[in-house]
Amino acid sequence: EAGVTQSPTHLIKTRGQQATLRCSPISGHTSVYWYQQALGLGLQFLLWYDEGEERNRGNFPPRFSGRQFPNYSSELNVNALELEDSALYLCASSLYRGANVLTFGAGSRLTVL
Amino acid sequence: KQEVTQIPAALSVPEGENLVLNCSFTDSAIYNLQWFRQDPGKGLTSLLLIQSSQREQTSGRLNASLDKSSGRSTLYIAASQPGDSATYLCAGYGSGNTGKLIFGQGTTLQVKP
């Protein structure tokens, strides 16, 4: 069984640009979660999608957005990039809304210059 | 606001030692506590899940316990090996179906051969 896959592995952008990160959940999982892990700040909850809808978002500005597609894959968009957006972005999936166990992907490393 | 503290922040031990990692929550209303392992620059690997009705879980050399009355969890690693070197994170859900796992800052473990 394939795990949670994320792309790209690494992404380098400059300030003001837009970044798009993608996530494919485990087959059969309907919930997708995004977390940001910036240096020194730990893992911060970004977004939760389930059945194509945004269910919750963390304390991030509106330039962080995303969506979930009918096949349950998801993308995270970050507009007007700032230096402090440099981080490892982790995607996770769970079997259904409210499921206990999250399975994480390997992450996408975003560097903003 | 639920916060998670992990002690110690870093730990270095010789191979073969038994060790305990600690995790505490400001609000004892924590649900479905998970312990994760993270290798440098990588994603998270789920180690153990303690559901709300449970008090401990074991997997191989790992044992995790949860004392909900005090809001504390411990991860016990027996007979540590150099391959156990990684950052260990605990996380749990607060009240309400928010989809938001609240993470500690992690304990970075080094096991020396």
C-alpha cells in the first residue's frame, strides 16, 4: 500500500512568488491535513480537508489556502511568499473524518529567498 | 489553550540504556495521544497511539502510557540502539472534532554506540 505522497520534495521561490504543494493521501483515506514545521517553531496545524470541504484552519493568514479534489488529493497554495514561510510542509491523511490515526508524508521543503 | 511540553529537549545516552521521554499537557482533556518519530529533514512516523479509553500501548521495545488525570504521557524505550537516534514528538487532540493535533516541541535523542 502506497503511503502519503507529497510533491515536490524541495521547492525554492523568491519573496512575493506563489508556491503550490501537492499531497496524495493513502488510498481510501478521505481526510487530509496540512502542517507547517518551521525552524524553531515546531509543528503548526494549517488546514484540514474532508470530503472536499475545508473543515478547519489554523492561525495562518489568508494567503495560505488549499483545496481537496474529488479523488481526495489536496494542494496547498501559499501566495505572496515571505521569508518566514520557509519551512517543511507536512501532509497527513486519515481514514475518515474524526479517525484517530494520522499517517504523514515525507514533506515538501519550501525555501523562500 | 492546550499546550504540550516535552522534557527533556535533548538527550544523549550510551547504547543499551533504558530511557524515558516525558510529555505533559496544560489541559488534561487530551484525546488519542500519539507518539511520533522524526528523522532529520523527514516526515513523521507514528509509533504508538493511546486512545481515550486506554492507558498504555506497547510495540516492541517501546511502551507509552497516558495518565489523563495529570495530563502526562511517557514513552519508555528499552535497550536503546543507535538506530533509535531521532526526534520524538508527542501529540494529541483537544476537545471538539477540530482535526487539529497539538504537538510538543520534541525530544532529540542521540544513542551513542
